[in-house]
Amino acid sequence: MPKSAFVAVVGRPSAGKSSLLNALCGWKVAIVSPVPQTTQNTIRGILTKPEGQLVFLDTPGYHESEKKLNKRLAELARGAIGDADIVLYVIDVCRAPGDEERLIAELVKPAASRLVVALNKIDSKDADPARALSFLHETLGGVGTATDTVDPASSRFSKDSVVEVSALFKVGTDALVDRLLELAPEGQPYYPEEFITDQDPEFRISEIIREKAINSTRDEIPHAIYVEIEESVFNETKSILRVTAFLCVERESQKGIVIGKGAKVIKKIRTEAERELDDIFPYRVRLDLSVKVKPDWRSDDTTLKRLLF
Ligand SMILES: Nc1nc2c(ncn2[C@@H]2O[C@H](COP(=O)(O)OP(=O)(O)OP(=O)(O)O)[C@@H](O)[C@H]2O)c(=O)[nH]1
Ligand SMILES: [Mg+2]
């Protein structure tokens, strides 16, 4: 009997959840940046192996805050934990685990029997996996010693469920997949074998544009950007998709920064996005980008409802 499981990928902002999802799936499914809270949706990445299928649910970095956008992002992460067969908790071993990490450990604790922990960024010179292990021992109990488990009745969360990885260099990812498949329940695949994600083309295009925009700006700008696709039309032979899109920002002053002197920044965003989209799709994607001001969109319920899912 084959196996299949939904795996919720959760952790602090910038822990490397999306990078790990991409490394596990073997393709770029989710966008990545050094800016916390890059992921704003529950992105699905699919890995099909002879032993079974794992459907990863990438989630926004878990961070509690009173801001509307952050509240909604935290809800998405909590929802994914509830929906999943397995919870993959990603810890950045370069950062000391503070209150934020403790909050996530508490959040995943009830899922201890279906929990796997990835200690990520072990390639870094600042990596301290021993500190992360002692944090896990203290918050979830048991881990770090050969025999202990969180709860004798649910004996699955053991040392075997903690895997050291580097999403960046794809180290430890095979061992992680093996562990996830071990825990996966028996079941038929949810998606055809060739599927790597269920995102529709327009969403993927808007995400790649957003990634290039986040990585081309700094300070408060990356968080103020979202992308709106106005139109996408194929040419007659279906070899080129022409997409008209808006980079939406919150304030007039941000508009100038995203455009840049001599339109240098927006040009860079466009050419980098086009290059990557040409690798993803079997046709060429040509972008017509402009910048629009949407005052205070991060507090607007209608916009948040449309963007975050
Ligand atoms: N050195 C190192 N850096 C990594 C590794 N994995 C991710 N990173 C970096 O960590 C940063 C955040 O990576 P993301 O994958 O976007 O992290 P995330 O957890 O999805 O972040 P949010 O979506 O914002 O919550 C990026 O700069 C990545 O290149 C790793 O294994 N080693
Ligand atoms: Mg992410």
C-alpha cells in the first residue's frame, strides 16, 4: 500500500521553511528572501517517490502581533498544523531560541505524535544545533536523550524525529524525507506524479515578481509591496504570455523607490523575474510592470482576504 501525507511546514519567520520546501521538492515552488515574512500564503509543494507522496504546506513565519496582516498570517500557520498529517517544525540553529521560538514549540506540542523537527542552516559558521536540542528538550521534553519521548502514549516523537539539515546546500534532506515517509499514513497519492505544486500560473508569476521586488528594495519597502496582475494574454502561437502587473505600495514616497533613478530598480525587477519565469514555464513570459499606491492596504480587510489564503 502506498503512503501519502500532508506535511505542514512551520517555524519562525526566516527559519528557511520555503528554502527547505524547495530543496525537498527539487524545484523552486516557493519564493525566498532574507526578509522575514516573505511567505504570505499556504503554498503547496509536492514530492512523489516510489514509497509515497508528501504534500508540503509551506506557511508564513509564525509571529504574534496585533497587526491585522500578521494576525491573518499566524492564522494560516495554525490552520495548516490542524489540517496536516505531519508537522515539520523548522528551527534556524543560528539564532538563539527566544520567546518567539518558545511560542511555536507550544503551538506544535499538541501535535507531538506527528512531529518532525528540522534543525536548519547547519552549514553556517554560527550554527549551534546543541543549543536547539536543549531547547527542544526543555520545551517538548525528552528529545536529546536516546530513549525518551514526549509522551509514552505517543512514542513517535523521539530523537529519530530530529534531523539536521541545510536547505541551502541540500544536506540531510534525504534523511528528512525518509523520516517523513516513515510517519506518513497509508493512502493513495493526492496529485498526479508529475505535479510539483498546485499554484496557478498567475499566482506563481505574481510571487516571482514579488520576490524580485523584495530582494531589490530594503528597509520597510519589502513589507509594503504586493503584486496585482491586471491581464495576461497569449500571442497567437501561445509561445509568449504577455502579463500586465502592478507593484502596489502603501505610500507615494515608496513608489519612487520601487521605480528607482532612471527606472533602474523596476527594470531590474522585470528582467530578473522574466529570466526566472522563462525557466519555469514552457513559454516565454513578458512583463509590463508599473507601480501603484494603495494606501494602508495592510489594514484593509478586503485586500487581505483576496491576497492571503
Ligand atoms: N546558511 C543558510 N541559509 C539559509 C538556509 N535555508 C535558508 N536560508 C536563508 O534564510 C533566509 C530565509 O529563507 P526563507 O526560505 O525565505 O525562510 P522562511 O522561513 O520561508 O521565511 P518566511 O517566509 O519569511 O517566514 C534566506 O536568506 C535563505 O537564503 C540554510 O540551510 N543555510
Ligand atoms: Mg517562506
